Amino acid sequence: MNKYNKVVLAYSGGLDTSVIIQWLKENYGCEVIAVCGNVGQDSELEGLEERALKTGASKLYIEDLTDEFVNDYIFPTIKAGAIYEGKYLLGTSFARPIIGKRLVEIAKKEGADAICHGCTGKGNDQVRFELAVKAFDPNMKIIAPWRIWDIKSREDEIEYAEKNNIQIKINKETNYSKDMNLWHLSHEGLDLEDPANEPKYDKILELSKTIENAPDTPTYITLDFEKGIPVSLNGEKLSGVEIIKKLNKIGGENGIGITDMVENRLVGMKSRGVYETPGGTILYQAHKNLEELCLDKETAHYKEMVSLKFADIVYNGQWYTPLREALSAFVDKTQENVTGTIKLKLYKGNIVNAGMTSPYSLYSEEYATFGEDAVYDQKDSAGFINLFGLPLVVNAKMKSKTKGEEK
């Protein structure tokens, strides 16, 4: 093994990173500086410094990244309409680049020799963290214990923790792998590893009520957007962080945003997980509704292709790439007129459109009405259809001619 004097560890206080502090000190004899990027997992930060120091870290940085996370990572992704494989709202995916960037900044400040993360060799997060490190310091050494140590499972980790008197909050029976931030909460492992099993929602859900336990009466909300960005909820101007927090509570109460999916990981395998994204699901739907009013047909259709690519880029950890920046520039241009108010009805996991208005609406009742109007001459459609269908006419005549010659 290489020798390191000082290592910066991406630290959450969970099973992996708690064990890794001890493992680094055992195997490298190095100082370990723990860094926690706060992207909204507030409840998990309680007692974090005490745990980090008790397990052997020399210090702990808790970096408040929530505003930057929302404004520079979440909102650009919402504006792009990026959803991975039609279901996943990228909660873990766009949280990793911002943390990786901060790890590099602190590693440089501390004069560290290497950066360490607790991602497994099977997961996507190892790629996301390491691409961020390479983007900001291509010469920084990276330690990924899961790729080199003798521990083979989370059960092995628990045994290692118990052997070394490392306090952890889980046991072998509650050993779901979770990721929490302002945007979402993910659940993987245990019974979820078999897609034939229905998730035990009563046991695993933390942000959301089950559909059965959601209220029997609908909840109405209004959201105001300016250039594709949500700026107020129910008429109250709020920061992005505050809007997401409030929508998480409202959406969770109504069973919104519970997703059970089998996704294609970047490393080639399929994995099954349950995601809770109540506020994010509402924001995506509201934004999409508003775009229906404000985007012209060609832009809207082309943007759907961009959305698919944008989702792949975020999922694959390629946030700090020229292509992502270029696509964001395109998306920003499309959002110049995506301003208006959306009203939604939330009911037992459903989001129902209840009205929308925009000063930039391209919908014209005068043109679309089934009643009498003075702006549209229906006779014009005959010429349009003749020209639009001309290739079909020419092709049909060609087929008729060649069949006749064959006879």
C-alpha cells in the first residue's frame, strides 16, 4: 500500500465511513480528517462530530451546501426535465458532485495526500465522487476501501465495528442501505434485493405516508415559477430550500413521490430500490405543466431528447463536463418564458392539474375554440393537408406504377 500522512474522508457517520476511519488508521497510520457535506440531511448531523472524533478522526468539517445544492444542481436539473429511466429524480446523483468538489477544496486547504470515500465497487457513487475529484484536482490520490479491503459485505462491516467497539446505529436486521438529503431518501438492500417482494412501506417510509394512510380529502397548492425556477408556494415568496422543505411535508402527507424501480446502474448491473421524493415529484410535475403552456412544439419536442441525455449525464456523474454545461445553456434559453402559476390537487399519491396561467402562454382560446371564431379559416387546412401529404401521394403513385409494370 501507498503511504499517506493525511487523508480527507467523505464522512456521513453511517456504517461504511465509521468503519473506514479505523481501517485507514490501521492500514496507513495516517491522520483522518472527516468531511460531511450538508445537503439537507439535517437530522443525521446530530452528534456527528462526537461520533467522528470518537472513532478516530482528528477533526470534522460540516459544510453547509444546501443553498448551492438547490440553486446550482437541483434547479438546473428540474429545468432540464431530466428523469433517469422515466422514474428516478436523481436525488443521490446530483448530490455527489457538489460534495466531491468540496472534498477537493478541503484536501487542498489541509495539505492532504489523498481523498477517501466509502462507495462500493458495485455502485454508481464511486464514479460520481471520483469524476468530481478528477475535475478539480486530477493528481489527487483516491482511496476506495471497498475495492481493496478484506471486508466483503455489510454484515462483515458490522462485525468489524463490533470487534473494534465502533458505535453504529444499525444491526443485521435493520441493515437497509439509505441515502438522505433535502431532495429525497433512498432505500436499498435486504428484502428489496428481490424484485418479487413488495416493499414493506409501513416499515421503511420516513418522508411519506403510505397511500392507504394519506388523507381522504385532497390538498390544493399553487406554485409560481420565474424562468423555470420555483419562487413561491401558495402565494408566499420563499427560497428554493424552503420551498422544497415545505413541499416535502405536504407531498409526504399525501403519499406523493414514492417510487419502486429496478434501474440500470452505470457499472452494468441492475439494482432495485425505493425512493421517496415528495417535494421533487411535485416540482417536476408543476414545471412540466407550465412548459406545456409556454414552449412551442419544436422546442418542447427537441427538449425531450435533451432531457434524456441530461439525465444520463447527471446519473453518470458527468456534471463537470463541457457537454453538461452546453446543455444547461440550451435549457436556460428554453426557460426564458417559463413563468407563471400552476395549481395542483394532491390526493393519495396522485398529482392532478387544477389550472395554470402564464403571461407567456402560447395557448389561444381564440384559435383553439370549437365555437365560432374570426381568426382561423378552416378552408386553409385543405391546402395544408395536400402539401403535408404530398410525399404519401407520390409514393402511392410510384407503387401503383411499378405493380402495373410487373404485371
